[in-house]
Amino acid sequence: MASLHTNPLFSRLESAQRILVAGAGGGFDIYAGLPIALSLIHQGKQVQLANLSFSALEGLPLDAWLAPDVAVITPETALHQAYFPERTLAQWLALHGYPSNVHAFSRVGVQPLRAAYRALIEKYDIDAVVLVDGGTDILMHGDESGLGTPEEDLASVAALAPIDVPERLVVSIGFGVDAYHGVSHGLVLENIAALERDGSCLGAFSVSRNTREGALFVDAVAHAHHHTPDHPSIVNGSIAAAAQGAFGDVQFTSRTRGSELFINPLMTLCFAFELDGVARNCLYLDRIEHTHLIRQVSSAIEAFREEVRQRPPRRIPH
């Protein structure tokens, strides 16, 4: 049990030396894990970065592939592709003198994704995994009125659930962002309370711009925005804006034109959990276990949603 003056997440990772920090939901999710990854690097840990990728990995050369469905992305990978968050992050890491390889998982179903995770974990002898979601849909049980975009997040959880690693943790940052995808954050709080009751919640801490890692995160998001101007990350842009003290309807990209944003300090909170607890509370995880394609994951979730009685949205009365 951690003391109040220590951070439970980092206390759980104290004895780990080779840690995988992975983005669960694709796109720019790995950026949401950057503050934690940098903190671990600054503590002298060996950290590998990975992300479930939305980029066009199929055309990468054979020598880019560590194993089926997991490629090693460097600052020089596929420079012709405009949208490539893993490469953009690799370029930022190199610019700041950090190890610059970022691993990219193919957007596949649970079985091949699990094999890819196993290959990566075995390659680097990983003794802890931190799975990061930019947003909160990774915490949805499946019976909520809106799930956001859970396919990739829960495929990642399901892929890691049976893999034997000493520590497997889930971090969710960006509270409130998924409201624009139909998520009720009153229900998110209810789900976090359930994880607290079963002993799987490790508390929360904020990413502050006044920390070295927080300042670097803000810089990395600005770098990504500059290099991907047509498709910047709304989630990480929101978190970075909140970390800089922005509040309310602060528009930082044309992608949100026509939407009223609510940038606020809660977006900088990292909620940490044991992965086993998140997996145990997902009501349809068994339905996606034998999937090979991401569209099979989507179909299985849709079929489950037709059978389950949905919890209505829950208003936060404050």
C-alpha cells in the first residue's frame, strides 16, 4: 500500500525496469501516455512506446516489422505519409534527445493483437505495461447509454488481459472529452466508483505544466499539431490547453468548428487502474475474445448492445 505522499501508479512501477507504455485507442493516444513515459525515463527506467495505429502500415518495408502486426517506427519512416502520429512522435523524441523508436500495432482484432503484444513484450523482456487511453471510453462497461469509440480500447484491454506480466495498468486522461462522442461522464464516475469498490482504482493525479514532463507534453502536442495541421489531436489538444490554464469554449483547431468545447482542469487528471479490474468490469469482453479483424470487434459490440438494457445518462449535479 502506497503512502499518501507518494503516487500509487509510480509506486506500483517502482520495481519495474523495462516498461511498455502503449496507446490503447489508436490515433494520437500514445501522446496521452507521454508524461508518464517521460517520468519513467527520467527515473532511469527502460521505456518502450507503442500505439495501436490508424496509419497505413501495410506499405512499410519488411525490415520495419518486429513481428506480424507490430512495426518499429523511426523518425525516417514513410515520410510521404502526411498522417503518421507514431512517426511524428519519433521525430519529436529525437529532437529532444530521447530514444526515438515508437512501435505501431496494426488495427486488428484481439487474437492477432495479443500475438503482437506478446512478441513485443518478449523482445524487450517487459516487466510492466501501462495502457493509456486519451479519453474515458476505455472505462465503459458496455451497458451505458453511449460508449464513445470503444473498439480499439477494449481490443487492447482484451489482448493484454491473459498475458503474464508482473504489472499491467490502465491510465485514462482527458475526462470530459468523450462527451462529444455521446459518453455520459456521470456514468464514467459511477464506473470509477465501481473500480474503487473492487480495489482496482489507484487514484488520480494531474499533469501540470509546472512539471518537466507536463511542459514537454505541451511541447510535443504543439509539435504534432504543427506537423499534422489537417488532422490534429482534439483529445491531446484539449488536455494541453487545460494544462495551460485554458477554460471553456477554447477553439484550437478547425476540426471542432461548430461544437462548443468545455476545456477545464479535470482534463489533466490521470486516473489509474489495474488492468484486471477494467477487463473484469467490461460486460462484453468475452464476445470479442476470438476476433481477428477490428470490424468483428465492432459487430460483436453492436450485437451485445442489442441485448443489454442500457443505463441512462447520469447528470453531474454540480
